[in-house]
Amino acid sequence: MYSIVIQFIALFSLAGFAIPCLFTAIWILLGKSRDLYISIGGKLEILQLLTWPSSLFMIATAGHEGIDYQMLAIAIVANVLLYALIGFLLWWGINRQRWLLYAVIGTILVGWYKLLTL
């Protein structure tokens, strides 16, 4: 039983790590093509906020040249922890307390709404 919950949390944690790595690679590649950046940059930022909410920590480095790897690491670790927590709460809601599942889904939807209306 505990191995199943650990696998569930590990899967969510892996997603919480992979998503920021993917976005970081995409932004580096987009920085090399101004036309492509202009055409999809805004839509990509919205998708990034939805899937990597801790990327807001990177605002502290806005205006600086290059990547601040310390802030990037903090944002990635925060995202992994957030995804692990969401994974645990979803597992708990699916297997133990159904109301918790609905509470987690509702909280995520409200959080997404708040992020999109900043």
C-alpha cells in the first residue's frame, strides 16, 4: 500500500521536475529566434504559469542578463514539492476521503484563475 502512494507521489514529483526543465529549454531556444518568440511567447507564458506556478520566483531575476541558476533551482524545487503535495492529496482523495479530492481540484482551479488574472 505504501509503495503505491510513494510511486504516485514520485510520478507527480517527476512531472514537477520535468516541466520546469522543459520550459527552461524552450525559453533558451526561443531567445535565439525573435520572430518565433513574438509569435508564441505570450501563449507559452500562460501555459507556463498553469503548469509551473513557482516560476513566479523567477521574477526576481527579471532584467538581469542570462539565467540565475540559484533562483531557477529554488523555483524547480518549489515546483517539485508542490506537485508532490498535489499528488499525495489526490491519492488520498481517490483512496481515502473523496471530499479531499474535490477540495484539491477546486483549489487548483481557483489558483489557476488567480494566476491568469494577475
